Amino acid sequence: MAFSSVLLFTHLCAVTLAYSEPSCTETPGSQFEFQQDGDYLIAGLFPVHNSRSITRKIPDLPDCNTELFNKHGYHLMQAMRFALEEINNATSTLLPGVKLGYEAYDICSEMANLLATFNIMSKQNVEHQDELQLRTETHYDPNTIVVIGPDSSTYAFTTASITGYYLMPQISYEASNELLSNKWLYPSFFRTIPTDRYQVRAMLQLLSEFQWTWIALLGSDDDYGTQGVQSLSKLALKYGICIAYQAIIPSYSKDTRAQILQVIKGIDQTNVNAVVVFSTKRKASGFFSLVIEQNITDKVWIGSEDWSMSTLVSMVPKIKSIGSVLGISIKSAEMPGFAEFEARSIESERSKANEEPVCRNETFSEILACCQVCDQCRSLNFTGIPSLLEPFDIQSSFNVYTAVYAVAHALHQLLGCNSGACQKKQVHPWQLLQQMKQVNISIHDAPLYFDNNGDPPTGYDIIAWDWAGDSVSYKVIGSYSPNPERLLINRDLINWNAKDNKTVPTSVCSAECQKGYRRVLTGTHVCCFNCEACPAGTYVNINDVLNCKPCEIHQWSLPESDTCLNRTVEYLPWNDITSVVLLIISVITLLLTVATAGLFLLNLNTPVVKSAGGKTCLLMLSSLACASCSVYGHFGVPTAVGCAFLRELFCIGFTVCLSCVAVRSFQIVCIFKMSGKLPKAYEFWTKNNGPQVFILVSSAIGFLISFLRIVLDRPVPIENYSISPDKIVLDCSGTQSAGSAMETGYVGLLSFLCFAFNYMGKDLPANYNEAKCVTFSLLIYLVSWLGFYTTYAVYKGKYTPAFNTVAVLASVLGILGGYFMPKCYIIVLKPKLNTAAHFQNCIQMYTTKKSEH
């Protein structure tokens, strides 16, 4: 592979010389700044000149000295020399006893960069080695141990491919293309400028910060611009940014003028106010000259780090008219003594102007070396150097400066200089490469180390062009840090180049929807939409603005909501005023029942108690007491026990009570009306304990119905969400179930029997005639439960248990008041009526009256 590379280099040189042999001017003293001897050599690739030609039809090597002088590239080369002078200083403890030399190459064109790289890699006398040696890596021994540069990502791809094969460290100061971080392709590549991966994220966060979601995206037609555009367009949607227009801008020339004008027309037609320009400074300069010509004004331009602080762009005539410019910039830095060093360097060059040329044109390396001249460098006014050093120059020069120091620190470890003296020895590039990966230093308070991809940890400054009349300054308004990722912007520092310099310009396709409105897309871009209100029970989430999401079951929302509220949990608490009133009534009811039972027990053998049923009355009162106790399950949070048994307690208690009333009424009818007509049936009924059997069977049927309901369809506590959209009503299930209907139906059947038997005995003696009292009691029962079910049909809420309690208490009080209170009245207040004589007299009167008819 090494042999093949050398052959390729030779072939390219031959082709180049065959077409156009470079004629380098032998200017006296012109080479001194481009090389310096040393124990170890550093190769530097710097664009001291820029080629005038955009494209070349043949691969020739231009005379860089005749091309356009690039002041920025000159500063970069001087930054390397300045760092080496500091390191080689006799008082330096970094590499004591070691002198670092350099070879600088003016890469004014892509061919110059390529040939410079091949020249660096083939400095040994390879023509004296046989092919077998060339194929043996151990014989590869270049003079140069590291390459610093180049500035362009396009040039860096070529250089990194070659240096990577030989594992020669290469540190670029301006090549930011993120593809260069690929260690499989470029294993020896490092850089002191952040990767474009971070720059793209910084741009997107800047756009998000000001809510510029409708943008145009432009990139220069080189690796730097195209890769930047590609990366930004991939990530844009994740930040909610839509690219309305995307294009590539070429270098400005007569041939490309129409293409650039078409790009400008596209920007104008899409009605975007924010334009991201990911371009090199030379191509951005030509582009903006046409933007000004086409009178494109009042826009916000987001600049990449290569042009945002370049005077090549900011000095374009009338550029103030384009609008506001925000840009990404590499971190500001200080290089104390650098301006003075450049001044001394220029003065030194002038003093050597009359020295004889040292060029030899015997080999191609010597021819190439003779091309490294810079006549314009000596014409600089060294007294004005501080003014020539723009912020962009200092920042990039600092990147070169730190690159040289990174190499020096790696050599410091490799040569064992910690003891105070370095051990001079042969250093292979791959050895230096391993040490470069371990570098972790701080230069003028700026940390420098390389991650696994060879990238530095530095972030960016965010700058804004600040106009004072027709002069522009670059104001740092914020910063971006990649790890952890964070963008900080001080908006108060920005003076927008607009009529209102404090109002943030807008760049959106559709105005942001109000809270509680979802976006209805009107095209292919997610940034173009109409707004539609979300209905009640739904909300629009900031993470999904396209859909109205339903609230959780325990939540609710009004129309046009952007969040859901928790529903109010409703139940009838014990301390509610309604609960307190009902509890007092229930206690009174229970006390009345117990008191009535006590009164009946004391007067158990009296005629009134016997005619009412005797001991059966005590069973009735006990069942009413049980029924009244069931109301206590309706207060507080419903429980499993309360739901399952308390309603059943009422049903069973009331079933027993009605069974007793029914059998007592039937018994009276039998005595007065059926005993004479059906004596055998009456005798059978009496001898076989008919009343007791009826009560037992009737109660057992009621108990069986309740038991089956508990087993098959047990009521349980539930959270009822359907009653109200903003409430959760705690209730028991099964209020309208089949089991509940059977229980109610059976109690209704017993009520009908009670009414029928009492109606049959409506003409019996007054002491035995209970028709009116029982009918009144049953009517109260019927009305109370009809009222409850009617209310339940139209209202289900917090006070539903209260209505249920009222129905239960009304039913109990109806029996208690309609059936038992008249007896209590006679026992307590009319004792004369509670005698056997009175009852016999009533029976005789009934018999006499009946015989008359």
C-alpha cells in the first residue's frame, strides 16, 4: 500500500508537470517563514492564498503566490509559528532541550493541498528502497511526525484518508464536518474546533428558542455546506422546525449567477423570515451580494461559524439592508503577545528581503517548496497588526495554537520529559498518535482533550451583528454547551436590525394555536395547520399537538383544555348535615321500636296485644329494628360488607314483618268468616300451626332470594364515572339489578297479601279491624319506595344514599306508626279499652249487627 501511494504521488506529479509546470517566483528571502529546522517537524497546511479559479479543467498546480492573498490564512500560519516559538523558548519546561521545527504549506487550491500531503508523506528517500522494504511498515520513517490543518473539510477528507493509513496524527483547526469523526475511516484525525454535529444542534436550539419554525435552509456546494444541510434537515422535525425551502449555493460567478438568483427567488416566494446559511465565508459573500441586489430585506439570517464573524461577509456593501444576523461562533479566546509576534515577524521578513534565494529545482519536493512564498505578507503594515486581527482570526488562530500545544504535551509524555530533561529518540507517528489520545490540558483557562472521536469538548458562542450606523460589531449574546446540552441566550443584548429593535421577528407558517386547540394539518408540513378546539373530556398535550387525547377515567376537562383535572370524589360523609339529621331520625326510630317492644312485652297478656298478634308482635318489632339498622351502611365511603349485607338486612327484616302482618290478618279473617263455612280447613290450619309455618316459609323464601343475590350478584363498592363528567360518585352496585328487582317484587307481593286480607276484614269488630292502619302503613311504604326509585332515575349523586335512607326509615315508621302506635295509644292512654269485657262487648255487637242483616 505504501508503494502504491508513492507511485500514485509520482504519477500525479508527472501529470501535473506535463500539463503545467509551476513557475514559482524566486523572491529573495521568501521562504524563511515557511520552514524551520528542528529535532521533530510539524507540517502545517494553511490557506495563505485563495485560488481565483473555481474549477480547473486539468489537475495543475497553480503558483499560489500569484493568487488572492488570504489574510486569515496568514494569521493561522503565524499562530503555529508563535506557539512553536513559545515552546522552543529556552525557559520553557514543556520540551527542555528539544527544538520543534515546521514545514508550512500554502494550500491555495485542492491540488496544492493534495500534493502537499503527498510531499509530507514521502519525504524520505524512498527511491533508494526496494519494493519489499516499501511494503514493510517498519521501514516507513518520515521526518514529519504530525500534520496541522487543513482549514477546509473538503481538503481534510483527502488529507485524513492518507495520514490515517500511516497513523500519522492530523489536527485540523477549522474542518468541522461531522463525518471526519468516523474513526474507521479516519483513525488519526483530531480537531480543535467543535464538530458540526454540535453546530447543527446549536442552530436548531437557537431556532427553537425564538420559535422560528418556518425556515429556509441553504448550504454551500462543498462538503462543509452539504453535510451541514443534510444533518440539520434530518434533525429539524425533532425540534418542531419545518424547512420550507432548501437549496445549495455555489460560488458566485457569471456562470452561477442565474442559479443563485433562483435560490433567492425561492426564499422570497416561500415567505420565510428566518434563513439558515450553512456556508463558507467566500461563498456566503458572493451570495449576499446578490441578496442585496435583489432587495431582500428584513429577514433573520442564521450563520454558521465559518462566516458569521468574517469581515469578508460583513464588509459586503449595503449588507445592513438584509436584516438581522445571528450566528454560531467558536468560543472567544485570548492570545497574549500574538499581535506583537506578527509585527516582529513582518519586520524580520523585510530585513531579509535582499538575501539570496535558496531554491533548488532538482526534485519535485524542492519545486513545491519553492512555491511556498508570500510576497504580500511582507507588504502588511506591522504597526496596524492589532487592527488586522479580527475576532474570527483570533478564534481560529487559537485553535491552531492549541493544536501545537497538544502535540507538544503528547511529545512531553512520549520523550519522558517529566524528569526535567527529554530523551531525544526516534518518534514514529503511531507512537505520537497514542499519546495524543491521552492529552488533557488547559491553555489560557480553555480545557482541551479529545473524546473517542477525536473531537474537543468545547461549545460555541452565539453572536449577533450589532449595527452602529454603517459599522458592525459582533456581540456575544449567549452560549451553547454540548455536554450537557444547553443553550443560554440573553435577549436583552440583542438589537434587532428592524423598525422595532426589541421585538423578536417571527417566522412561522401558521400562528400557534391557543391552549386547548389541536392542529389540523393543511399540507405536508407539520408547521402549516388550522386550529380546532378539543371537546369536553379531552385535552391537547404539548407533546402531541395533532390529537385531542381523552382524559383518564378519573379525570375530566372542559372544552378547549390543555390539561385534565382530577374528578371530585363524592359520597355522603358521616359529618354531613343531611347525614346527621338522618342519623338522629334513625336513632329515634330504633328507640321507638325498642320502646314499643318493651311496652308490648309488659302487656303481652292484655287483649290489645293478643288481638295484634301477641308474641308475633315482638317478632315484627325485632324485624323492624333490624330493618332500621340497615341505614347505617349508607353513610361514609361504601364498604364491601355494607354493600353486600345492609340492603339485604332491610329486605329480610321487612319480609318477616310483612309475613307476620299478613298471617295475623288472615288469622282474623279465618276466625270471623271462614271457621263456620270451612270448619275442617280452619281446624287443619289451627292444629298444624299454620301461622307459624306461613311466617317461616315466607321468611325463608325472602331469605333465599337475598342469599342467591349475594352469591350470584353480590353488590360491591363501585366508582361511578357516568353520573357526572367532573365527579366520581362512590356507590354500591346492583341497585337496579335482577336480584334487587326480585327482592322488591317479593316484598311487594307480601304487601299485596297484607292489603287483601285486611280488606277482607274491613267489616270486622273495631278491635280486630286493621284495614285502615295496615293500608296506611303499606301506602307509606309504597310512596316512599316509588319516590326513591323515581328520584334515582333522574338523580344519582352524593345524596342518593340519603334518599335510600329516607325510604327505609319511612317504611319502618309507616309500620310502626300505622300498626303499632294505635295499640300503644290504647295501652297507655285508654286502658279501659284494653279489657276482656270491652272486647266481648265488641264481638257481641258485631254478631248482633251481622244477624240483623
